[in-house]
Amino acid sequence: MAIVRYTIDTLPRITEEEMLAMRALAEMPDDEIDCSDIPEMTEEELDQFRPARLKIGFYKEPPETT
């Protein structure tokens, strides 16, 4: 699978249909959302995540813990 990268300036616009689907999902209680088809992530995959850097201001990496 190819990696697709976007920036805040290159994100595709959301369609009206997508917006309606997201609003319906946002109003749905968490226990009614079916997440059974989403595979669990491994510790190695989770370790690759970093906080998003905001366009305004800056983010400083936390110090390494030992």
C-alpha cells in the first residue's frame, strides 16, 4: 500500500455526503459504532506516532526517557 501524505494546504475538500456521514457518526453514541473491522495496532506501530505539529506556533519533542 502506498503512503499518501497531505498537508493542511493540500487536503482534498470534503463532499456534502461525507460531511453528513461525519455528522451522523459524531451524534452516534460510542458503544453503537462498529469498529470490529479495524485491526489492533502493535506496540511498534504505536511507537511510530508523533504529535501533529501545528501550523501556528511550534512543538518541541519531549526529552527521551530512560
